[in-house]
Amino acid sequence: MKIDDIRAADICLEGYVHRTPLLTSSFLDDIAGKRVFVKPECLQHTGSFKFRGAWNAISKLTDAQRKQGVIAFSSGNHAQGIAMAATAVGAPSVIVMPSDAPRQKIDNTHALGGEVVLYDRVSEDRDQIGAKIASDRGLTLIKPFDNYDVIAGQGTVGLEIAREARAAGVDAASVLVPCGGGGLTAGIALALEAEAPDFRAIPVEPEGFDDVARSLASGKIERNARLSGSICDAIITPSPGELTFPILKRLCSPGLVVQEAECLHSMAAAFNCLKIVVEPGAAVALAAALFHAEQIDSDTVIAVVSGGNVDGPVFADALTRYA
Amino acid sequence: MKIDDIRAADICLEGYVHRTPLLTSSFLDDIAGKRVFVKPECLQHTGSFKFRGAWNAISKLTDAQRKQGVIAFSSGNHAQGIAMAATAVGAPSVIVMPSDAPRQKIDNTHALGGEVVLYDRVSEDRDQIGAKIASDRGLTLIKPFDNYDVIAGQGTVGLEIAREARAAGVDAASVLVPCGGGGLTAGIALALEAEAPDFRAIPVEPEGFDDVARSLASGKIERNARLSGSICDAIITPSPGELTFPILKRLCSPGLVVQEAECLHSMAAAFNCLKIVVEPGAAVALAAALFHAEQIDSDTVIAVVSGGNVDGPVFADALTRYA
């Protein structure tokens, strides 16, 4: 996988994605004691960065594949990205989602034209379910992170960060990225390596689901003990991917781990200071910037907010407790 | 006042404002039955478009004026814009605010370096209070809308809308603008007249505070019967301005009026579909697009979201009722 794949994805996405701006607030700088930029991918189509990789992967389908349709398994953000991109090109889409996914994610995936199939996150294996339906119906499986076209699409976030940070006069920074399977983090790390070599990608995870941090520490793929039970539903993937982990290992700094309460607090801070809606799993990077600044060397931090698909009651609860 | 004043403001603001993107959601299109674009000025510095006019006006101060300081009267958004811009150039700022302004607006104005003076919205006249303090301390008064430098700064929103809509392939549209004293609406209308003549600005107000709609209908400046008692605190100005009204009268279509409940519903819709935080007064234009589409001729609507400075409990209440 090369930087040219990400550059090609960037051209493929032009005119179809929202180019999200870097946001700032002096109030966030004060909390962190550092200069903080936020890349708000919650403002992306479908409410998360996942539309980028989905669009890039679906644009590579053959006519026959497009006609037959695609399948994806996802807790809800990849789901919506695939459903919207597939519908846009006239392809049927089947989305395999955990039954405990946020209501909004399930409803929106359906509304965007996806056929939703629910499974139990603890007792069933989404990979097996997805593979079987794909085989039965002749669908093309688009994995959420272990797919180079998907990684290249997510990497366009890194190209934009490099461009926008340069325009803002930033020469070096830690780029904190919410990390599930590692597609977004790997894509950003590759883009930064080529376009902003003094920027360093750092994966961030919630406590109890820190498979990437432990994998980076041990040098081999580690798994989470639990597969559910976090408010950070978007990023509680069992382990880093086969394709993503070698990239993370080569390019990323050690992973950071944050508490769920820090995520809720960061959601309230983003509400107050940036006027954006952040979902819990997408708040981990901002939480690391705000509450773990002492673990970050650089004076400038760019925190990726990877999505905003959170149910109203969860968001209202975060505001009630922390706004 | 000429388009060149707005173009000059645009250059003055370059590098200091967030260039906010036009956002879209197929879900909003479905509700409205039209193509809906949203210009999210809640993402602007200080959480509202007011920073634009404040920055432009403050950039025109002489060295002596800057040293002496500025004064503004505002329900909270102009307040924060002036406080931040003044602090950035090293000028002291006094901000006269109604005592019933949202807590967040008062706190943030103070945190941005403003000296806050509270007054009673019903029994006291903010213009008189502001004029007296300005005279006593030799401060330069920067009015919230009846100031051509402020109008020119707000007009840069219109330049951006023209540029971004053209890039999105839009040739004609109704541009719905939350309207208090009319600074933003007038600035946008002037920008569109020059840059996108097939776009038409339409002021939108909450029921009971529709002074601009009635003024446009009668052809002369009308006042609101009440001066408080709305959740739309940002735009319950007593009447359109002496400078803004002639511009509105010449360039705008008849005003639209929405219900408070429609504002809260629109805040929830923006939360669900766009992942942005909208304050009640800034939601009137989106509310008109979503719930009064039959009153709008064009197939394409661009709704300006003018700010996002809303207290947590108010926002949580909107989500509980409508999300």
C-alpha cells in the first residue's frame, strides 16, 4: 500500500465528501495546556469518516459486482457509509449490525437504503455471518478496515490534516486518532509519513478495549478480553487488523488509553467549545488531548473526532453531567 | 455601503475566521421536500457569525481607539465576538449584556477577556447604558448591527455561500437567515446581489418577535410589542436597524415566521442529521426550511445556522422532546 493509493482516493472523493475544517477553541487550549486542533469528521456525510473509505472501495467495483450488491459488517458507522455509497451508485447493500448498536445507527442505515441484518455481539461472529450471506447471494464483502481501498479512503483525512495544519502554520504535531480496527489510524499515519513527516499518529482507545495499545507494546496482535459493554461502540473491535497492524507498528507512537467518563466529559466540552456533536467512541482522541496531555510530547495536538452518531438520551446525559 | 466593503472585509478576515462548509443531509431534504444546504456558523470562533463583523470593525480602530478600548451591548453572541477580537488586538472591552442571557454566553464573554456589565432587558435601555459608559470611559461603541463595518464583516457569510453553492452546482436558491437587527441578513443580501443574483435572502424570525417581517410588509420600521420572553434570545431585537432596514427592504423577500417548538425540533434534527449544535434563535432559518417549505418558491434552500451558544439543559430538553 502506497501514498499514491491515498492520493488517488483523494481525487476519487473530490466533490463527494465534505472537506472538514480544523476547528479550534482557546477554551480547549486552556484545558489541555497545549494548542489543540480538532478535525471534525462527525460533519462528514453519514456522520462519520467511514463514508470516505466506503466511497473509495465502492468506486472500484466492477459493473457486475455493483449490480449484484455489497455486504458489510459494522457497529453502525461503516454501515451507514456503505449503505449511502452503495445506494448512490445503484448497488444493493446488506449490512450486518450488532443488535446492541445505537438505535440511530440502525435506523439511519436502513433509511440510507441498507438491508439491515442484526446479530448478537457476544455469542455470534460477525465475520462468519457476513461471509455466509456474501457467499449465498454473490455479494462483494467490504470489510470495515482490512481492505486497502478502505484504508486509502480513510487516509484522505490525513492528507487534509497535513494541508490544513500547514495553512495554519503548524510544523509538527501529535495526531490523536480514535482506533478500532485501525483503518483510520493506518490511513492517516501513511498520509502523514508522506505529507507531514514531523506529524506523528497516535491511536487512542477506551479502557478495557485497548487491544491496539497492547499490540503495539508487545509487537504482535493482541485481542480484547471483552467484546461488548462499552459506550464507545464504534471502536470496540476485537483486535487490530491483519492489514492495518503492520502499518500501525511501523508508523505510530505508543497508544493512549482513556476512561469512559473522560469521553463523556469531552463530548460536553466539544458541545460547549466547538458546537459539534461527538459520539462516545469518537471522543477518545479529544479526551486524551484534554485529560492526558502529560503523556503527549508535542506542544500541538490534532484530535480527530471520528463520528457523531450518538442517540439523544446518551448525549443529553453527557450534557447533564458535564456541560 | 458597497460590495467592495464586503470584499475588503473578506480579505481582512482571511486566516482569522473559520471558513465554514455547506453541510447537507438527505434526511433533511426528505423532511423539507427540497434540497437543503446548511451554512453552520455555529462552527465559527465564539460559536456564532458575530466574530466576523466584530473582527472587521475592530481592525478599523485607530491605535488610540484600540488602546482606550471598545464597548458593545449584546445578548451574548456579538458580546463574545467583540471580546475575542478585542483581546486578540490588545484592546480592553466592556460588554453590556441582559441579565437573562444564557449562562454560557455570559461566562464565555468574561473568559474571552470582556468586562461584563449586566442590565435588565425589560426595564432598562441597553443603548442608553452603552452610550453612557462609552462616554464616561472614552470607549468606542461598536453597535451589533447598525455599523457598516459590522455589516460588511457579516456579509462575508454571503460571499462564502455564493462560492460554495456555485462549487456545488447550485444556480438559484432561497437563502434563509435568522434575523434580529438585520446585520447578517443585510450583509448576506448585499453579497448575493453582487455574487449570486439568482439567490434571494429571506429573513426568518420567531413568532411574537417578527418586527422585520412586519416592517418589510408595511414598508417602515415596526417594533416588537415584547422585549423578552423567548428562547430565541439571540434575535429578539426590538426593531430592524436604521442602517440595515433600507438594505433589507431593497433586497429581501417577505420575512418568514416560525414557532418556538419548530426551533427546538430543528435543533434536534440538526443534532441527528448534521451533528452540529444549534441555539434556538439560530434554528429559525432551518425551521422555516423544514416546516414552512410551502412558503418558499425555490427548489433549493440554504439555511444559515447563525450560532450554537445554548446552555446544556436547554439543548438536552430539545433532544428529549424531539430527537
